[in-house]
Amino acid sequence: MTNPTATLLISCPDQRGLVAKIANFIYANGGNIIHSDQHTDFAAGLFLMRIEWQLDGFNLPRDLIGTAFNAIAQPLGAKWELHFSDTIPRIAIWISKQDHCLLDLIWRQRAGEIAAEIPLIISNHHNLKEIAEQFNIEYHHIAINKNNKAEQETKQLEILQQYQIDLVVLAKYMQILSADFIHQFPQIINIHHSFLPAFVGANPYHRAFERGVKIIGATAHYATADLDAGPIIEQDVVRVSHRDEVDDLIRKGKDLERVVLARAVRLHLQNRVLVYGNRTVVFE
Amino acid sequence: MTNPTATLLISCPDQRGLVAKIANFIYANGGNIIHSDQHTDFAAGLFLMRIEWQLDGFNLPRDLIGTAFNAIAQPLGAKWELHFSDTIPRIAIWISKQDHCLLDLIWRQRAGEIAAEIPLIISNHHNLKEIAEQFNIEYHHIAINKNNKAEQETKQLEILQQYQIDLVVLAKYMQILSADFIHQFPQIINIHHSFLPAFVGANPYHRAFERGVKIIGATAHYATADLDAGPIIEQDVVRVSHRDEVDDLIRKGKDLERVVLARAVRLHLQNRVLVYGNRTVVFE
Amino acid sequence: MTNPTATLLISCPDQRGLVAKIANFIYANGGNIIHSDQHTDFAAGLFLMRIEWQLDGFNLPRDLIGTAFNAIAQPLGAKWELHFSDTIPRIAIWISKQDHCLLDLIWRQRAGEIAAEIPLIISNHHNLKEIAEQFNIEYHHIAINKNNKAEQETKQLEILQQYQIDLVVLAKYMQILSADFIHQFPQIINIHHSFLPAFVGANPYHRAFERGVKIIGATAHYATADLDAGPIIEQDVVRVSHRDEVDDLIRKGKDLERVVLARAVRLHLQNRVLVYGNRTVVFE
Amino acid sequence: MTNPTATLLISCPDQRGLVAKIANFIYANGGNIIHSDQHTDFAAGLFLMRIEWQLDGFNLPRDLIGTAFNAIAQPLGAKWELHFSDTIPRIAIWISKQDHCLLDLIWRQRAGEIAAEIPLIISNHHNLKEIAEQFNIEYHHIAINKNNKAEQETKQLEILQQYQIDLVVLAKYMQILSADFIHQFPQIINIHHSFLPAFVGANPYHRAFERGVKIIGATAHYATADLDAGPIIEQDVVRVSHRDEVDDLIRKGKDLERVVLARAVRLHLQNRVLVYGNRTVVFE
């Protein structure tokens, strides 16, 4: 599996012959498919597919694959993305004051669970700077207040560009991004500390406690302009009881948050997530 | 354990000596405690307790226990309920068109999992009458429309009284009860087909599908005038994926609904649920 | 989706071009694929695939599909099965004294969750005969003891043949089938009341209680001559605590057993389970 | 809750008046009970209780509580332990080559989730020494081979004594401790990377893969001379599928291991675990 692979994520109007045409393209060029999975959303009339093949022995050079595949995709009205497994994506982790998701992502990256580089941390606070130093990650402090948001977002975009960032992970970044920012940099995964759509917005654990729920959750989703309403990638839950006070919910929730966020980031980096409308197909 | 027991559910302002005073009351009268559990809600300054003891060898006759305990409870400002395990409660199951929760409750009652009688089914539809006949349960059809609700609720209350019903279980009864009805008959458990507070209201599975959640849930709670906002007794969840269409969510949800409702009814009948504010303590 | 479909389950040595060849076969004959999923077991060098397409508009008559596909499959060294969604399989449910899995399967079949006929119940006891009568299912009592097993198995095989049974579901049938029986009728799903391979054999709940586990489980698997060692289709678990006595484990376990068994039967009937070695691929 | 508390863990033959006598002892001395929970094991005829009260306002000085309570406990034939919440236990973490449980425990201790000091790490390998240095924890390398085990265990016991260790946490320490060692230092929590009693012994993930299970688990238990057979404190599980290779099971298992171990350590440190026979009561 250390063999480099190419992956296509494809969506198009459902029609006869799609699997055959796509598989033929790979076979005709000598590729060995190692993962092929498709989903049809009948209500939406949409065909969605993930197909991954070994580049070893594939006859097309990498820079021609896209053009060649487009000749097939265009007549089908297909949208598609092409990824190579040995192109290592670059992640910026955005944080506020809490360190558990940040540390967890760094550990996983160091342990080889997350195939990415983490060259950059952005925070609106100073308190976790030491962690960045310890792991030799650049740390940019960008304070946000009511008046400077637009200006600071411009700065953030510049830094993302400067570090050639492919994915922003909001690892408990307690600020809202503007629609304009997300429009300019749409590859953002956020962790929300509730089982969405329950407890949209601030202080979900306090509200979960007040509501007296018996289960709490966490949700990893792509960020959209509409807060906490983006396409969900992964969710998980844990049981709580009357004995759990707000602090206990927060503590138990942390364990959920880091696992759910890490799973979502990993799925995204393996190009297993296909967004359509406000939904995701997760090709596991 | 076939020995009959008495159970006290007590709540009062937190203060020194509560466990001792309550346990002494039972010990002084020769009772053998088989379950004693308490919870302190520090924020609310509230002490909550469940204590169960064997009546065999207890010196007080049943009809005097309440009076005797009140002498202790009153100075403490305590609210309390006294239950005997061999007083079999009488349940009315209310249904609309779906049978899975109804059948499940009947099966569990027949299997001895639910210690209650089920003498009455009320429905706003006709289609499940056969089930009632098959199990020799009285079936009252009470149609509800926009104009006759108040009138029909009066009729329902009369029937509940006539059958000496202790607990109403809304087993997928797709009608809203008025605040007035609930005020007059507050012992009502409802099953809501979502992980509350997500998807309050109608068609939760359709909305879960649209939102693209990765987990669905079910919630059993006491009915209150504010729809789907009553104290939660039990919740559970199951994973779903992009492959699950609305029909699949409904199918998977049914399995949750019947288990969650049955657990809640059982906990209630064993006097393990203590409501305070909009929360429950479940003494498992 | 009420459109009839054909499904191929295929396994063969991994090699280039498999997806293309299989998809081409369907496309060339005018079929519209609605589900296509494959898995490669790299360690075993094995390619496994499920592909389902609509028969409406497919150019090959049903009785020629197998022969036509075999021309493709044989050179690949492939094993395959072909199923039509409108061929309704016939199930025999085998039981001993417990009714919960039996009732559950019947309910689901009546509710349309399980697309099969249930013409036959076989039991080594008399006590559930009434249920068979109530649902108009034939009930054969075949008592098993130490001396008559071989003889009774012959009788059982005759009855299965007589009723044209496609699948035997051991719904808490507390007898062991001989290797010879399983060899002659291999399509058997069993529910074991533990999280296999924990507590193989008899009385798993008693042994789980003694071991003091904090979670119990249930396992649905294909029956093999080696007891409780067959390929696992589905498992699930539920938390227990020190408060749960053996009776509580049995009660909680029942809820697991019926759900796990029902899921496995449904997956099997939808031709989503492919066995290889002692493992299953479940194409969900 | 920052108020220091005392906690009694009590077990004795079941008899009338136990809750009253114990609660009276605390009330008579002016204590305010904040947690009181008991369990009766009817089969074993055993009463088990945890009771926690605030020391603020308690009339007995700490060093007399034990003696005073013994006057009550002895006639009852009770075994008991007394703990004070502001006596911070000292943990030694034992590791081999894997760092995930170690890092997790350190992180939780730093975050205040685990109320203990971690002055000591013991390992039979060198590779994680850096972590110890980074967090200012003493690191003792004690290599184990077939011939030096008894000798090295003597050394380990000396070091435990030297550092005044209260609890050993085997955080993926891949060596077996002798019965003699455990006899001399019985306070040991181990994490086993399977859902015990499934896959006792070595390489549980490899064996889980071979068995084709659909769920894997992790188990935290007290160490006993009989490997993997000690009293279970906590277990949890996660779903896997045919797509998960051994490496995926290991990766998913790591997330279980660290959470399950951390929960068990926390429960132990809060004196919520009472062992009797080979079972635990966990007073949550």
C-alpha cells in the first residue's frame, strides 16, 4: 500500500454506463483499481463515485490524467477531483484556548495516522504558543475583536497562502468566520461540541445540562457561512447521567471532540468525503 | 426478590443528616434496605433519594407508613412518594397507525419484563383494533380533529378514570395533548422519534435525512404542555450513513423507539425516576 | 426501487480490469447499475464485488444472464452468485423455548422489513406452537435426544426440501447441528447470545456475569460444523453494570439478539454478505 | 466541591440496619454526606457501600476517623477503606514502546482530569525517555529477559517504594508480572487491547482480524496473577468492518485503549471501585 495511488471523486447526473466508462478509463491505461465504491442518490438523480488505483504501471503521466479524464467527464456533465496519495497536504490548525484537539492532531500526525504536514497554527490567544514551539510549528497570533474582523481575515488569508495551506482545521477555534472568508478559502473542517443540529451555537454543554439529556455528542463538519449548518462528516456520542455536572459534560465531551475531529480530518485527507448540497457521502 | 418491597422517592433542600434520618426510619421499624441511592444537585441545593426495603419483617402496616414517614419528611421540607412493588400499575397505551411500540410493550408485559397491567388501548385510528382483540385489551377509538379536541379529551379523561389508569404511554400517538389534559393527568410517557432537542416537532426522520446526520436517535420523556420539551428519561442512538434513505432511517429508528420507550416505562414502573425541574434523576 | 434488480456477488484472484470487465458486461447489455461496491483483500490477493442493476431495459433474458456472465467469469477464475430481487426467498425459523427472536422476525416480515416468506417453523419443543398457528405458519415438532439425532436430521432435511426452504434461521434453537447436516444444507444463520469469541458455548450470560464484564453482546453468524466459529455477519453490544444480575443480562441480551439477528437476516436476503474463508464482506 | 471530603468503601455480610448505622456515624459527627450509594449482591449475601462526606464541620479529627469507624465496622464483620480527597496519590506509569496511553494520562493529569502525581515512569525500553524528560518525570529503564525477571522485579519494587507509589498503571507494558510481585504490590491497573474475555493473551488485534469480528474492544482491569483474568473496571468497543486491516484495528484500538484506561484510573482514584471476588462494583 506504500505504492502511490490516484483517486477520483466524481459526481454527475445518473445515467447508464457510468461505472463502465470510468473503470474502462483506468483499465485501458493499465491501472489496477484498489478501491471502487459508488452511491446513487435516487431522489436527487445523482451518481457519486470514488475510485482509487495504483499509479505503478499506469500508462498516463500524472499531468495528463486530468485532461484525459475530462474528455470522458465532460459529456457526462460530471464534476470531479483528482488526488495523488503521495502529495502531502498542508494543514493549518486554528485554536483558541483549549489544547486537547490541537495536541491530539499533532500526536496523530507524528504517529502517522494523519498523512499531512502541520506547518502552521493560528490562534486568537497566546496561551498555547509553547505547544507550537515544542513541536516546531509556526504560531501566528491574530487577535479578533468586533472592529478588526475583516482586516484580520485578510491577514489570515495571506498567511494561509504564504504557507501554502490546503486545509484549515478549526480545532476549537471559538470565532465565527465570515461568509467572505469561507468563500475565498472553502476547505475548512470544524468541530462542534454537540450532536448537531441539537445545541447549535454557543455553550452547548451548558445547554445540554439544562435540557437534561442522557447522551451528548460532537460533530465534525465543513464550515459554511451559516454557522453550525455545514455538511456533516462525522458524529459520535457518549452516555451521561444526572451525576454529570457541566464540568463532567465538558470533560467527557473533550474525548468525543478529539476523536470525531481526527476521524473527519483523516477521511478528508484520504479523499473519502464527497460533498453535494448540504450532505456528504463518506466512502469508507 | 419476590418478596414485596416499599420504595420511597424523596427530594428536599440539602442539609445534614438526611441519609441517616431516612435510613433510621426504616431500620427502627425493622426494614431491610435492598437499594439505597442518593444524588445531590449542588447547583440547585437539592437532595434526591431512592430507598427500597423489604416489607417482610417491617413493623409498620402499609397504611401507616406514609403517615409515619411524613412526620420525618415535613420538618425537612421534603416531597416524597411511596410505592409498593406488589401494587400492579395499570397502563393505557395510546397509538395512531404504527404498531411496533404497541406490540413491543405487550410482548414485554407478557414476558414479565414490565410489571403492569395493560387493560386499555386508545387510538385515533381503527387499523390496530385487531391487535387489541388478539390480546384481549379494550380498544377505544377516539377520533381527533381540529374542532373536537377539548370534547374528546374530556372523554379520554373519563375513560382513563373508568379503567383506573395509572400511566399513559404514548406509543407513537401522533397527536398533541393540551396543557389542560396534562395538568389533569400528568403521568404520561411519550416516545419522540429523534435525539431531542434535535428535530423537535413533526417528521424528524425526514429532517434528519435532509440535514445529513450520521447518527439518529430516539427519546422517551414525560409529556409536558410544551411539546417535546418534557423531562427526558432515556435516549439512545444508532449510526446511519449516506446509503440510508428516509425509509431506512424510519426502519432503523423503529428499533430505537421500541427499546428506548420500553426502558423508560420499566424505569418508571420500578419507581427509579425522580423528576425535578425539567430534569430527571434515574436511579438505576 | 420497486423495479426488479439483479445482483452479482463475485470473488476472484485480484487482477487488472475486473471492475471494467464486470461493469462493461452490464452496460453492454443495457443495464443501469444502482449499487456497485468492491473490496480488495490484499493479504489474500482476493477481489470481492457486489454489483446490482435494474432489469428494466436489460437486454438479456433472465435465464441467459448466468451463462453470459460465466463467459466472463471463467477466465478470471471467479466464483459468483446471481440473485433476482423479485425472487422471494423462503425461510424456516428453528426455535426451542424462547419466542422473542421468532416473534421479532415474524413482525419484521409482516412489516415489510424482511423480504421473504416464512412458511415453516421447526422446534424441538411444543410450547410455541400457538404462535405458529396465530400467524398461519406450519409448525413441525421434531424432538432431539442423544440417540435420535441423525435420524431426526434426515427428517429435518426432508422437510426443508418439501417446503423449498432457502434459508434456515436458528432463532435461539438450542441444539447443535451435525457437520453432515450443515454440509447438506449450508444456508444457516445462527444467533449466539454473546460477543463472540467471548463465551463460546453454553450459558454465556451466566459466564458473563461471573466474569464481571461491563458490556455484553450478541453475534449473528453462519453456522459451521465448528460450533460458534462460523463467519460473523453482525454483532452489537450493550452496557451492563454491577447492578445487573443474570436475569438482567438475559433481558438486556434479548433486545440485542433480536436486533442483531434481524440485521443479519436482512443483509443476507439483500445479497449483501459475501463469505470467504471464515470471514464476511458486508456490502452495506 | 473543592472542600476536602472523606470516602468510605465498605463491604460486609448483608444484614438489617447497615445504611442507618453508617449514615448515623457520619451524621452524629456532623458530616454532610455528598454521595451515598450501596449495592446488595443477593447471591453472595454481600452489602457493598460507598459514602462520601465533607470534612468541613466534621467533628472527628482525620486520624481518629478510622478508629472510630472500626468500632462500628468490626461487629458487622465489615472490610473498609478510608480515603481523603486531598491526599494526592502517586502513580507510576509502566510502558514498553507505545506512547499513546502514556501521553494521554500525562495530558489528563496536566488538564486536571486525573487528581494524582506522576513522578515515575518505568519501561523495559529506551525509546520513550524523551517524553519523560519533556514532562519532568523520572524514567527508569529496567530491561526484562527470561533470566533476570525475579531480580528485576525486586528492583522495581524498591523503586516503587522509593517513590512512594500508590498505584501502578500498566499503560501498554507488554510484560507479565509474577504472582509474587502482584502479591507484594497489588494496586495495579492494566489495559488489555481486547474486549475480555475475548482474545486473552498476545496479539489480540491480529486474532480479531482473523476471526472477522465486527466490533473490537478494550478492557481496563486490576492485574492478577492469572493473566488478563483480573477484576474488570471498564470496557468499551468500536465498530470495524471488512475494510479494516490489522493496522486499522490497531489504530482504532488505540483510541479505545487510552479512553478506557483513563476512565478506569479516574474511577479508581476517586475511590469509586470496590473489588469483591473477581468482580467490581463501580459507584459512578
